[in-house]
Amino acid sequence: MSKRSYIKSKKRVRILIEIIMIIITAVHLFPVFNLVCSSLKTSGDLMYHPVGLPHEIDLSNYQVAWETLDYLRTLFNTTFICVVSILLIVLVGAFAAYPIARYNLKFNKVMYYVFLALIMIPGQAILIPLVRMYYRLGLVNTYHGMVIVYIVSAAPFAIFLYTGFIKTIPKSLEESAIIDGCGPFGAFIRIVFPLLKSVTTTVIILNIMSIWNDFLMPMLILQKKEMRTLTPSIFNFFEEFSTSWNYAFAASVLVMLPGILIFLLLQKHFVEGMVAGSVKS
Amino acid sequence: MIGKKRTFLYSLLFMAPAIILVLLINIIPIIQNFYFSFFSWDILDPNMTFVGFDNYANFFQTEGAAVALKNTIIYAILAAIFKNAAGLLFALLLNMGLKTQNVLRTCILSTTMISLVISGFTWSYLYHPQYGIGYFAEKYLGLSFLNQDWLGNPKLALYAILVVSIWQIAGKYMVIYLAGLQSVPKDLYEASDIDGAGGWTKFKSITVPLIIPSITVGVLNALIQGFKVFDEIYSMTKGGPGFATETLTTLMYSQTFTYSGKAGYGSSISGILFVIVLVSSLIVSGFLRKSEDAVYG
């Protein structure tokens, strides 16, 4: 084979692979495409043409779904819990990591290993006592109750990420600030914390991914309808409308949409976050 | 600069919120869980009866428990294999410099932000014997083997659910492997080109050994997630038909929150799951670390 025809055949293989990958990706997205199409069909249309494009676009499914889900309220609950939890995870995590990274004390070392060990613990191992405790302390159906669960489950890993990063920042920066009369808190908040942007982004992304679509915990802790978050409320919707697929499809699209938008907006950070976060195990 | 006592005080202040929260809501419940598993009690009732090791000794006597244990292990192992295989395959094919590669990566990755509950619902419809794609595959393409009651058949349901969870998460594993592939130096491939190595040889003797750290991370992630599987099963079959897709977490959930007086039994399932996750992740990470040492040694 001459060199030119070798290159040509290599090019052909590449085009073939590209076509195959486009087809695979289309197949991968088909369930989502079908979900959106079905959400626009009337129940009759759906019955006779369960798969494929709608014959005429019908938005009434969305109206029913919007009202039954109490969509804006549910969306607000989810967003509020997610934002507050992540803010506090960042603060609690970064603050706890600072002395571990900076002060060489036995106590700090021990605490670091305690936090590391807690990363390994599956959430299910504390689920039952936690729910019992929540009932007794009246933390069920409260925002702060839900936020506390998320802080506790995410803080150990955030501490691990922050500790590793703070260790790479030269000490001299804070030392000069302390000489200038800053206390350790001032030095941390003014000098160190602003340098932690990249880890903070990772922590934020990782927790958006785990909190936004969380199912079991909010289902158990936020049982009142006006407290519900998106994922448990769509589950309840399916239970209620198990035979009205058209409504359930529209509700699914509504619930899925904000998550997809967050992903598309923060796509680049998602990729970085997933890589940094995958060292978890 | 500052004395040891002062440093300790500052450390304590910095860590106070984390220590208080983690102690109260993480460490105490872990200990409580083991303690509660020796009692017979109900989630809404403060009274408890001590029953010793009964909850553990009678583990298999509850209907569905043996199946749940078996399903959990099968599911976790298959998930670890196929999620990583799918992720690696996507990563390799979308790292070749194709023109549409960035768009395709985004598309594959986008499903990771769809909750497993919605994924489960969407796929339940596609799996439906009357409306689903199986029916159309038989009608128009003659592929009658595809027309099954995927979720209603006890032999198929668990695997049908596994497919959904692979579909949803494959993009995340692709990202893990894409990061791993970036760390493989390009000149190694060039050198092997000169030696006349084929694609498979290059993959086997250059790519795989150098991405073992990614494999470790990917396998452990998928395995642990697999042991904890709940969302997709609960939203698609709730453990049915019969107990065909029951896993430890669905069993724990139904025993604790839908039956009365079984919270102690639920705690014992949590305890068993905890031990399984810990032991298996230690074994797997030890095994993978050994192969890592063999390469980087």
C-alpha cells in the first residue's frame, strides 16, 4: 500500500467512526427525545402513536403537571436547599481544613483521619437513626433539617479537598498579613479563602450533582407537600398518575429541565468537578 | 509566633462547626445504628425491646432477604464492569480528534444530570410491552426477541434496570477516562508506531497500564454506588415482580418504613451493607493498587 492510499484509508476509517458515534449518541439521546415528544401528545395520540413525533402539539399536559406539582414552589424548595447547603458546605469545609493544613498538632491530624474515614461511610448506614433523631427533634419538614443532612454528608470530602489544596499555598502570604496585625481568622478570610476558587468550584459542582437530584433523604425528611423538592415530588406524581402517561411525561420534562440547564451553563466546570471528585473512593 | 495553646484554641474554633455537626449527625448515628440493630422497634415509637442478635440471626428468614443480598452483589459487580467499559469505550472513541467530538461528549454527559427517578420512568415506558420500543422492533423490524415484558419478567428485570443506570451515568465514567487518557504521553504511541504495533497492542500495552489510576477510581466508584442502589429500582419496580429486583437498600427501606416494628431489622440490613461496602472497597483497592505498583513500581 502506498503512503497516500494508507492515509486515505485511515481518513475513511475516521469518517466511518464519526458516523457511528453520531448514531450512537442519537440513540443515547433517544429516550430524552421521546420523553419530550410524548409530553406534547394528547392521551389519545399517545395511545395510538406511543413513540415518535406528536401529530399536533398539545400543551395542556404541561398545565396539569405545573399545577399538580406546584412547580414554582417545588423548584424554589430545591434551589433554596441546594444553594444554602452548598454555601455552608464550602464555609464549614474550608474553615475546618485551614488549621489541619496549617497547624501541625496531633489533634488536627486525628481529626483529619476521622474526616477521611467518614468519607467511606455510605449514607444508608446512618439513615434509620437519623430519621428517628429527626422525628424526635422536630427537624422533619424543615429546610434547616435538610440542609444539615447535606452539610454533614458532604463536609468530610470538602475538608479533604480543601486540606490538600491549602497545603500547596505558600505560608509566607498569611505570615506577612499576621505581622500587619491580622488575626488568624482575618488572614484566612482575606488572604487564603480567595485563593481557593478552583477547589470551591469543584465542591460546588460535586454537590449540585448529589443534592439537586437526591431522592431518598428528602423523600423521608420532607414529607409535607409544600416542603417537597423536585425528585421526590415527581416520584409522587408518578404514583398518583400511574395511568396518565401524558401528564407524567410533561411533569418529567418540567422537573428535568432546570438540571439540564445548570449542566449546560456550567458544563466546563462539571467536567473538572467530576474528575477532581472521582478520587472520592 | 503564636503559642501551642493558642494554636490549639484557634484550630478548635476553625473546626468547631464541622466537628459539632459531624459528631452529632454522623458519628452518633453510626454507633446508634449498630446499637438499634439489637432491638425490635418501630420508627415512630420510642419504645424498644432488646432482642440480641435475633435481627442478624434471622436475616435470611425474611422473605426476599436472600434474593436481595444476591441481587445487590450481582448488580454491583455488573455495574462496576459495564459502567467502566462503557465509559472507557466512549472516552477512547471521543478522544480521537473527531470533528463533532465536543458536541458528542456533551450529549453523552448531559444524561448524568437527569435524576434516576425520571430516567427510570422514561425507560419504563420504552420497556412497556404494548407501547415500548420492543413492540415496534417486532412489528417493523421483525426482531421478536426484543418484544419482552422487560420489567415484568423476573429473569430480565434486574438487568433491564442496570441498563438504565449505565445509560444515565456512562458520561461521568467517560470523563474520568478522558482525564486518564490525557496523562498518557503521545510519544509513546509514536514510538510504538515505529515498532509497527497495531491498535489492540497499543491499547493493551500502553493505554491500559497507564490509565490504571482511572480504572481504580472508576471501578471503586461504580462498585460502591452499585451496592447502594436504590433510586432506579424503587422508581421502576419497587423490588418486584415478587422479589426479583429486591436489593439490600430497597429491603431496608420497605422493612423500616412500611412494616411496623421492623426498624431494628432495617438497622441490621444497614449494618450488613456497611460492612459489605467497607470490606469490598478495601479488597478491590488493595488489588488494584497492587497492579498499579506492578506498573509504576
